[in-house]
Amino acid sequence: MATDRSYIAVNDRERHRLEALVDKLDDAALSRALPGGWTVAGVLAHLAFWDQRILALIDLLKRGATVPTENPIDVDWINDAAKPAQLALPARRAATLAVETARATDQAVANLSDELLARNTAGGGPINLVRAEHRRAHLDEIEQMLARR
């Protein structure tokens, strides 16, 4: 049975959307405030952080180590702990980092062998292959905010 790799096209579509958004935003737009004390650049750094997490988990998977599953109760405190560092990044660097990390992550999940995909599934799917879901939610938020101004 062929492995379902439909996530690749979905990830590509949202990554292209991210790239297009970053290309058109100037530093003033990147510094605009979003709800919860975030900025556009901070949210982009947040996306990079969670994509980087996937790269770290893929490394564990490739080494045969146990890949921890995400505990929903941990997400809020992780976001809260990472937020000051994400907001401290220069706006343009945060935007560039989001694109660079999205590219690397999408390539990494696309290139997982069938064996590694099966191990991820057998382990409860701790590596979320569909990176597009998280990006889409935040890109929608950013685009809606920019449209109001």
C-alpha cells in the first residue's frame, strides 16, 4: 500500500503563501501589533519555533530514539516561555527565519522514508506532517489584521 503523501502539496501551498506574505511586508508591517501582545514578526518567529521542533523530532526518529508526543496541556506554557525570545528577534530576521525553517521542515517531512512514516504512525504520530495547518491559522490572522488597517 502506498504511503499517503498528500500533506506535501498542502504544506507547499501554505509555505508559498508564507513566502509571498513575507516578501511583501516591510519592517513597519512586521512590527504591527496582534492580539495577546504579539507582533506580526513575533508570530512568524513562533511559526519558525514550532517548525524547528518538527526538525528536532525528525532527528530523534531517524536516530531510533523515542519521539515524545505533544501534550496539549504543555502548548500554552511553551508558547508563553518562548514568546519573549520570539518578540526580541529583529522583525526582518524573524520573518526570514520563518521562511527558512518552513522550507527546511517541509523538505524534511516530504523526504521521510516510508519506514520512518510508518514508525511515526506506530508511535502515535508525534510528528505532525501537515505543517500547513498551523501556518494557515496564523497567516489568516495576520492577513485579516493587515486588511483592517
